[in-house]
Amino acid sequence: MSEPGPKSRARLVLPSGVVSEDFLAGLPDVVSDVLRGTCDIMEADPSSEGTPEEFGDPRVAAALDGLGEGVAVVVGRGEIIWMNDRLASHTPEMLRRFGDACREAIDDFSRHPEVADGESMRVDFRHGDRAFEVVCSPMPDDPARNTVTALVSDVTELKRTETMIEEIDRAGGDLLDLDPDTVNPLDVASRLRLVEDKVVRTIRSVVGFEHFEIRLVDRRSGQLELVMGSGMDPLSIGERIFAKAEGNGISGWVAATGRAYLCQDTTADDRYQTGIPDARSSLTVPLRLRDRVVGVLNVESDRTNAFDERDQLLVELYGRYIAMAVNILDMLVVERYTTNRTFSSTVLAELGDPLDTINRLAGELRATYIGDTAMLDRLDHILKCVETARQRVLACSSGPQTILGAGESKGEPIEDPIVRGRRILVADDEPTIRDAIRSLLEERGARVESFADGSGAIEIIKREGDEIDLVISDVRMPDCNGYEVFRAARSDAPEAGIILMTGFGYDPNHSIVRSSEEGLEACLFKPFRVDQLFEEVHKALSSRSRDQG
């Protein structure tokens, strides 16, 4: 190779008899492209003797050494007849494995001589803790396909990513494996906890993150409600995040735009809102159900630049499985809610005619037994029982707006030493439920304060928490959810018992699950009976008495 001028390109002189286009066609595309772009490729003059220096232009060597882990020409049983300096720098064991990979390709090409020039074969091998891929192409001047050019690349990170994707896929399948025999007997809180356990295990073991949270979008209000998480500080009571691009932090932006967000330095990002103490970076991805964003998954680290594009890929992929699993659970809850209401209404309709017939016949009999006091009392009792049956079925069909058996209360004082004198707060935006619970508790001598929202109850709890014995709250109210009432009571009335209520297990904010994780002991599913109410009230107050004692 002659000495180039200051502005000339490097010249690569091929061995005598080798045609440049044939030579380039036999190389992998990535190799031939580099050579075309950096060198003037020339065919040797047969009359020229040449010198070793002519084949050693450093720019050509530099170009070849920039390709993967090395380039070589290999023949026969894996014998390397030429390699660049980069490949030569590897250990003998590495070169042996590389030669074996090339031999596998040569054997395959030899069995298929019809392979066209320029075609390639990829062979993988491992050396130590690294993974490599060899791209082999047959030389065009070798009809026997016994000589190949080979480019080897370190694909360790690529293989690691592929393995993690496979693990995420398996974990996602496990997440969606909600066996009816396992799921159906569980209440809504236990179902979600089952899913949460799987999510926590996967995010920690497969992806390697310790601190994360999942928030779902309330379709009515657009609020992002915390569903599950690990190691993250909850929002302050009354603080809200909505699916809006501005003013709602990174999670609000992701939920509104449907795009992932990498925050490599929390101290330099105005969108970041506190998640874990001393957080330095975060990754937030949308939870997608087809084209709809149903929530966000946020992970955080105490190191800057802790997340990369691979992390984003993995978390987004698993996020789709989470979205599907949570949606299935919500559908099961809605199905239960709808089925109960439909069943109760059907029962009431079916019983209507028989109950009317009993009423009519009892009325006719009553007219024939005038003067027979004993018989009249029996018939009156029958009529009363019929009406009670009708009211109870009606109460069931009314669903969460009723307490079964509350209408039978006569309003007279009932001796109940456990309840008598206790100060109890009741929060429910449904007046029928709220008033019924208040009346039932006051009959037993309790001092009751009732609220149509959660904020009123929270205000009293913060101001007079030490004087409160029991808090009974619905989980779904227009201002504060049951979890916020629970947190306020745990913080400012730590000795008070807490009971949460929900209709047919419907808990859109997942207050019961979060509260249960933090010590909630009692939950009532509407419609519940009076005896169920007082069973939980007695347990909560008795537990408090033992604690105080």
C-alpha cells in the first residue's frame, strides 16, 4: 500500500487475483460498508512484488478494529488464517470457541453449496460470563464454501435483555393466571393482595427495583389513586394527583400523555414530587389497556441515573400485564355487584305474587275469626312476617343503601355495656346508611357524630383524636376516601378502633387493601345485617379496652 497524501484516503490492496467486488460481496454488510467508506480498495498489480508495509496502513487496521470484537478469515475445521489485532488480543480459549462457531457455519455452508454470495449465518457461544455472536459469510471465490469471513460481537447485554423479557413474559402470564377456584372464594381485598404479592416479587427479583408504586386513574374524577406499592411515602392527607400534564408531577404527566418519563436527577427536574426519602432518580411508565391509560407505575432510586432505556422497556412491558390483571379484578368486583343486585331484584319479583296471595288469604281468614283473639294474633303474626320478608328482600335489592334488619328497631334503649358511653364517628355520604348506623348505636348508649364526607370526620379526628373510641367510614366518598380516614385515625387517634365499609366489595380506591396492610382489622360489605355491624363494633371496642387496660 503506497503512502497516502495529506488529503487522500487509505488504500487497501487486495492479494493478486482477488476481485474487489467479489471480495466485498463475501463480507458481512457491516464490514464491507466500513471498508467502502474508509478505504480505496485496489486490486494488486501482478507485476508488483509488494511489501508488508503496503498492507499495513494504520487507518485500515483502525477501521477493522472498530468492528465488534474482531474480524477474521476462517477455513476448514475452524482454522483462523487471518484476524485483525482486536480479535488477536483475546485469550486462546476465546479464539478456540470462536473457531468452533465458525466451523459450525462452514459445515452448514458445505452441506448447502447453493448458498448465495453475501448470505450469512449467525452462531452464538459463551465465554466466561459473556455472550458472543458470530456472523459468518462464505467467500465468493470458494465454490466449496470452505472459507468464511467472520465478525464476532459481544452481545452480553442484548442476551441479558432477552432473558429478562422472557422472565417478564412468564411473570406476566403468572399474574394473569387467576384460577377461579383460587380467586372466587376471596374478597376483593384478598384478591388484590394476591396480585400485589406477585407484582412485588417480580419487580424485585426480575427487574431489580425495591421502591415502586402503582396508581390507577379514577375514570370519573381523573384522580390517580394509589393501589399498591413498596417503600414509597404516601401523599399527605388531602393531597391529590390527577391525570393532567401540568401541576400534578411526573405521574400526572405520564397518565395524561401516555408517555414514559425518565428522571435521571430529581434535584434538577421541576416535575418531580417526593416519593422515597433521598430519591435521586425515577422512572414512570403508563399502564396501558389497549389504547387507554388506566394508571401509572413509578419506580425510584437513591442514585442518580439509576435507570436506562432497557429498564423502561421492561417496566412498560410488565405494566401492560399489571393493567390487564387489575382490570380483570375490577371486572370481577363489578360482576359481583351487578349479579347481587340482579339476583335480589329477581327474587323480589318472583316472591311478589306468592306474598300477595298469603296476605290476601290471611286477610280473608281474619274476617272469619272475628272474636277469636288467639287466632287473630296468629294471623296478625303471619301478616307481619310476610311484610318483614318483603322488606328484607327489598333491602337486599336496594344493595349498599340499606342495613338489613335496621327497620325492625323500635328505637328503645338496649343494654350494651361495650357500646354504652363510647364516642363513635360515622362517615358515609349515603344518608340512609349514616342515619341507620347512628340510630342503632345511640339505642345502645353511644355518643355518635355522623358526617356526610370524610373531611369532616378527619377534622374531628385531628382535633380530638384522644377522645374517640371508634371510627366507622365508607371507603368511597366524594372528598376523602376510606384510606385517608384510616390514616388520619391511625395518626391522630391511635387507640381508636376503625371499621371500613364498602358496597358488595366495591372499592375503587382500594382503601381496604392499603388499610389492611397497615393494620385494619374490620371491614363490612354492604348490605350487612345489624348483628354483623355489632359483631365488628364489639370486637373493635373490646380490643381497644384491652389495649387501654
